[in-house]
Amino acid sequence: MMREDAQEHRYTGLILLSGVDSPGISSALFSTLEPFSIVVLDIEQVVIRSRLILTVLIELDPAHASAVEEDLNQCATDLNVDIAISFGREPAESIAQKTGLVHVIALGEKITPGAVANLATHIAEAGGNIERIHRSASFPLTAFEFLVSGAQSETIRSSISPSAKKYGVDVAVQEAGLNRFARKLVVMDVDSTLISQEVIDLLAEVAGVGTQVSLITEQAMRGEIDFEFSLRQRVKLLAGQPESIIAAVSQKISLTPGARTLIRTLKKLGHAVGLVSGGFSQIIDPISRELGITHTRSNQLEIIDGFLTGNLIGSIIDRPAKAQALKDFAGIEGIAISNTVAIGDGANDLDMISTAGLGIAFNAKPNVQAAADSTLNAPYLDSVLFMLGIRREDIEESER
């Protein structure tokens, strides 16, 4: 008899076991099923605060159904757990058989029931069905990953993103499949992304022109004025300052929380990392060397006889140049553009974010958040790892 014909004469059974976890429960359950003509189709198990929930989907001979149920009830008594059983001729569809699955990662410092209800509602409205949910991180943010079937990633993203912000939740949506775990190139902006400061503003403060430069910086970040024009105007205000101003400012720079963990973890996993900045190589290159980053592109201040001239050397790293840098780094590493990630916060990052396979707006201006695939409004840069499907437990294990 063909396999398909044989299945028509068999039942599928769903077994749901719940109770206080202890060693040997899974062994006892499957030992109870072992004497029967049973095929195990799917298994899910989770333990939360010592409470076990174990579900098993099986295929069995209808003639054995009563005996299996009787033995499982006795097993429940022996183990002091609850076992619910449902047998029938329903098709034994496993999630492994489904295609077009989408991962929805929700991150927040405090995720409320309302936030989860909001996500679930919008997933359903997009035509999606939640197949699985699991926690992928609890520090520094809580991250939950929803595996969704029946809906396109872009449809889910456009449905969820507008309302998730009011619950303080950041959302990343990615298609499932092997490509999710392919080698990536992650390219970051520097000012207010890799580091917590805007270097040009720090230079201006030391030079005594902080107010003038800050006003121009804000206009450029919002995209109100051309970046190259704004940069040259700000640098002109530094003319005549001694070269030592660079060392003084370097002492004021601090990496964004989680930056070291992000870069260290990516490198341990074999991913490539790059920095591209509208800032200055005299400050960024030492940071790159310290972090072991080989791909770096930034502007260069002109220094003559130990003084800043107020000019720049070479072409300007602006919006198109940042996108080109991402493409160049990807070519060097042999990584497809679809497997690149761009992280930035300002208007100067928009082309890079739209070019990358995954664009992430990190504590960004509203226009950048609107253009990005995903947003991250928490102050921890290593939370990007959760958006890439890397669990906190795996990060901690790699640190050990």
C-alpha cells in the first residue's frame, strides 16, 4: 500500500502535557508511546519558571487510540502532570511543511500585554497566523520573536510599524530561510551611532564656536540643508585651531552602550563590519583600529603646520558616498547587497539605509525612521543582534 493510502487509515493525535518540570518527564512520555505503532510528527517544549509545557503531534493506528489514551492518562497520574489528548483524522500539517514564513522580532525595555495584543492584531489584519513565539533576549531589552505564516514581510511591516511606537516597541521583520543566517556585512554610521557624540560639535565646543556649529548640524541631520555645504561651513569655523584640539576631543568620545559587544559578536560569528562617516578620519581611524575594523571611510581635515585650515582633503563622504562605500565593502568581502545591514541616525545615512538589505534607524530622526526597514529607539547598539536573530544566550556563550 502506498504511504498516502496508509495515512488515510491512520489518526493524527495532539498530546499536550503541562506541569511542574522535573528530570525524566519527556523520557516517561515517549516511553509510554513507544510500544505502539506511532510516528512522531512534531514536538514543541518550553519551560518558564519551572513550569513545563510539552506538545507532541503524532500519527497512529486508529485501533490503538483507546489504548494510547489509557496509557497516557496513567502516565499523567504517575508523573503528577496534566495531559490533554485530541485524536482525529485532521491533516497532520507541520510548520516544517510551510513556506513563506516571516520572523517578527519585537524589542522593548518593558513589553506590556497591550503591546503584544497590538502586534498580534496587526499580524492577523495582514493575513498572517502566528505559528510560534519565543523569547530571544531579556537583557538589556526584552525581545520576542514571532514566527508568522500566511503573510508577506512587507505587508506585515507596514501594518505593524506605525502603531508599535506608541507602545515603546521596536519591530524588525525578516523573511525566514537559510539566507537569514548567511554571512553579513554590517556598516555603521559613527556619530550618534557607534559613538554617543557628534564629533564636529565637540570640536566646535573646544574651539568656542559651539552654538553656530550646532545649529548647522541640526539642520543637516534633519535634511534641511545639503550635507556637503553644511559640513564645509562648519569646518570653516574651525580654521586656525591647533592640531592638539583633535586629541582633546578624542578624550571626550565614548562608544554607544553595546557597541563593543555588537562588533565583537559579529566578528566571532564571521560577519564583516564597516564604518562610514561624514566625520573625520583623524578621530575615526584610531577607533577603527582599536575595534579591529578594517573597512572605514570618512572625511579628512586639512592640517598645515600643526593648525586646522578650515578645509577638507579629498571628496566628501555624503549620502551617495555612504551608499557607495557599503557597495564597495560588500564587493571586497564577496557579500551580496541583500546580505548587508546599514545602521544610521541622520539624513546623511538615508541612501545607505535604502541600499542595504536591511536598513536600521538607530535613535534616528523621524524622516530616517520612516525610510528604514526597522527602527531601534533603545540606547543599546548590541540590540541590533536580536534583530538579526541572534539570541542573548548565544551572545553570552560567545563571551565566555
